[in-house]
Amino acid sequence: MSEATVSRVLNEKPGVSEATRAAVLTALDVLGYERPTQLRGERARLVGLVLPELQNPIFPAFAEVVSGALAGQGFTPVLCTQTAGGVSEADYVDLLLEQQVSGIVFFGGLYAQGDAPHEHYDRLAERSLPTVLLNAAIEDLDFPRVSCDDAVAVEQAVGHLHQLGHRKIGLVLGPADHVPSQRKLGAARAALARAGVDLPDEHVEQALFSLEGGQAATTRLLRQGVTGVVCASDPLALGAVRAVRRAGLSVPGDVSVIGYDDSSFMMCTDPPLTTVRQPIEAMGRAAVELLVGEIAGVKVTHDELLFEPELVVRGSTAPMRDRG
């Protein structure tokens, strides 16, 4: 096989039979050479979908939207879910690169945490592998991002509580280095300041994204006398509801609680959860459109695409009443 033939295949030039083209690509794989960007994953048209976990219903919901949109474009999603003590996000990146995937979509990954390791993202950038991040990332990662507007989300939540008469409002956010939580905190301070309401540091709690984390954080907030709690996820909010009840109080009679995501079955909780809904259908499809464009060689914007959330009012919020 001549060098000219190999060159035509690698540069996608005409004049090469499909059998010869397949033979050249197979030889590259066998010899361990990396395919050019435009030919990666072509045999199976694989796309990695990397999630931190599946216990929070928002993650499988996003996975369903993204997987469906990928399938509609002729790609096969490869679901990669981290588990405690199991395969790490960096390990999954290595595995996906070995499989010569056409691209990767991340949701809820380490890109959102300032203190987390980010070397595996550098490897993706060095290889120019099409990559899209769902929701806010640290500033120095140059990938397309599709995000829910954290500022609007928390403005809707605290605004709702303020309209109900709550003035002692607490926040339960993710870890201190979590970028979406940082955005929510900044927006909450600004929104409450415009309303003439103080947000002291002791009314802000950081926690792991779990029911247990929400319960522990809200227990501390209740000692500060808060009457309304805004949480950065629905599981955190369910933990907040548990904390209120363990304190001998009621939701929403004594304390109003607001979640974030509007994940599955939040209308079936007791009480049904007031929450801020992420537009997962629109966000997931936008992420796939960006990724497919990059795979096709189209120059796509690396600016963050922001989608507006929607406050869904249910039974976990009510007008503030005097506990005394």
C-alpha cells in the first residue's frame, strides 16, 4: 500500500475504494497510531457520556435526553458513571480515548470544582477531541458549555420567599469550590440586598450533594432562626425537609423549602417540593448539536450558552408566620 493511498485516506480525499479505506484505518488501529480527529470513532460512532452518579434523578434524566439526541444523529452513547471507590472521571477519559470515541459530553463533572484535578481535560484539549460541558465550569477550560442560568434560578427562589414574607432566608449550597454554587451565592446576596434583606455568613451552608448533607446543613440553619431555605439540588431540599421535621417543625407551616432541578417525582413528595426546574430537554439537545457540529468540523462557539430556569411552586413553600 503506497504512502499516497494512506495520505488520501487520512485527508479524506476521493479515489480510494471503501475496502482500501477500511484497511488503512484498521492498520492504524492495530499499530497503535491515533486516528486524525475527523476519523475518530468512525467505526462505531461512539460518544462518551460521563456522569458523577445516578442517585440524583437529574443525572439519568439528562442521560436519557442526550442519549436519545445522539441516537437520532447516528451516534452510540457510552454511559460512564462514577461510583465511590470505583473508576474515576480521569480513568473514564482514558478508557474513552482508547475506544477512539468521536466526542464526550460531561454533566456534573470535576470541571465545576476549582480544587479538583483537571489534567484529564487538558488531555482532551491537546487531542482536540470534541467535548461539551453541561453546566458551569471553572474559567480556564476552553470547551463549549451549555448551562442553566444559576443567577436567574436563585433570584427566582429567594424572590418567591421574599414575596411570601420571609426575611430570614438560608442557603444550602454545594462545596465552596463548586462554580454553580458560587454563582448562586453571589446572585442571592445581590437579590436580597436589592430587597433590603441581609444574608449573613451564618445563613449560608455548604454541603455534599446528598440528602444527608442537606439535613445536616439545614439543622445548623434552623439554629439561626431561618424561616426559608433555598437548596442547590432536590436531594439537598429533601434533606432540609427531614431536618425541619426532626426539629419538631413543619414544612411549610414553620419553614419553607425550595429545591433545584425539578427532578423526577418531586411533585409526589410530602409535601410536593417547590423547586427551580432546569430545562433539561432543551439543554441536552443543545449540547448534542454543539458536539455533532464539532465532530463534523464546524467551528462552534465556546461561549457559555445560558438557558433560563422556571420556578415551579408546589406545597413546600407558604407565607411566613410567626413561630412565637
